[in-house]
Amino acid sequence: MSENTIKLNIVSAEEELFSADVQMVYAPAEMGEVGITPKHTPLLTKLKPGDVRAQISESESKIFFVSGGLLEVQPNAVTILSDTAIRESDLDEERAKRSEQDAKQAMKNSNSDMDLVKAKTELLQAAAQLRLIKKLKGKR
């Protein structure tokens, strides 16, 4: 790791998706998007569903979808913990659309506040995933 990079670890409930030195990290914190550079002030915050962008070099970046989770920033490392994290190459528009429809149906059929909250959370995640897919299609 050089002075111009910071270690980024992205971990889902199933696996470690990414671990590398990067120049900058952009993440969807609850208070708005945050940009993290090397030697950033320590920070612990919740993440909302959205995309995490890892700027590896001037010409290379990697994008991941996270369903929410936690972001921990230390001066030399950034750790993202998320129940669900998906690499850009693994995003599936049809699956995201099905998840969105399933969540809408679950909201209509909810029998309790807990069911409704769960369905709303799933709807937010599916909508965020579809926004990212649309954004990525626009770049191609």
C-alpha cells in the first residue's frame, strides 16, 4: 500500500467480494454519498442500498451493489459489511425486476407491520439495484 492508496474490503454475508488497494472509495451512506481518500478521518456509519465505487487507478474502477450495511473507515482501511453485495458483472436486471414485483406484491399482502417493513426494505433494495443497472447501461 502506498501513501496514495487505501485498503478496501467489501464483505457480504456469503463471501469477501473485494480486497485491494484503491485510490478512492465512494459509498451510499445514510446521510448521503461519501468519498473516502487515504488517511481519511475514522468513521462508522450505516449504508443505504446503492452502489459502491472503488477507484483503483485513473483509468480503472470497480462497481458493486450493496443492500445496505455498515461502513467503517480507518486511516489506512475501509471495510464495507453488507448482507448482500453484488459485483457489477453479476447484476441481473430480470432478477431485480422480479424482486421489485415480489416486494410490491408482499406489501399488498402484508398481514403485520413486520411484513410491511420487510417488503418495503426489499422494494428499496430492488429499486436501488435497478437504478444502478440503468446507470451502468447508460455508460456502455
